[in-house]
Amino acid sequence: MNNRVTEEEVMQELKSMTYVGNPIERYTFIKKIGQGASAAVYKAKDRETGWTVAVKKIYLSQQSYKEDVITELLVLREIKHPNVISYLDSYLIGDELWASILSVTY
């Protein structure tokens, strides 16, 4: 029996978990600090708070199991420790999920 969810179900769930808006208007991107097969991470400045953050841009079209992205967001949202990164927000822009986190090392 296949318990996998459909791509449409994943996208609906991601839409319900993300903010409405444009992250390009909120963040000033400073530089790319990492690149993988299906995501890139950027150092950025939050224009609203002045904080330096990391923005992970996940290319959903390159994800084999898109529901794993939902799990990643759920885990990030639950982490509450002063020595661990903190999830701030996320945006769904086309087939890209932009998740911003505040890192204790920046």
C-alpha cells in the first residue's frame, strides 16, 4: 500500500505553513554560503529586524520526496534552544520554498 501524498497535497500543506509576501522585499541578500543538489543557503539581512539570518532556498522541483520538506519545517518550528538555530518564517514562491532562520553563529 502506498501512503505517499500527492504533490498537490504537499503544495497545499506548504501554502498553509508559509507567510504571504515577498521575501525579496524583506531580506537583503549578502552572499551565498552553501549549495546542494536541491537547495541553496544565503546569508541575508532582515530589513525589518536588522538581524543577520540564513535563508534556505529549497527547489521543490528537485525534491524526490516533497513531503520531507514539510517535516523539515515542522522540526525547525519546534526547536527552542538558545544554542540552536531558530526558525523565523518561510515563503512559497513558485516552486521554491524560502525558509529563514536565525543562527547563533552569525
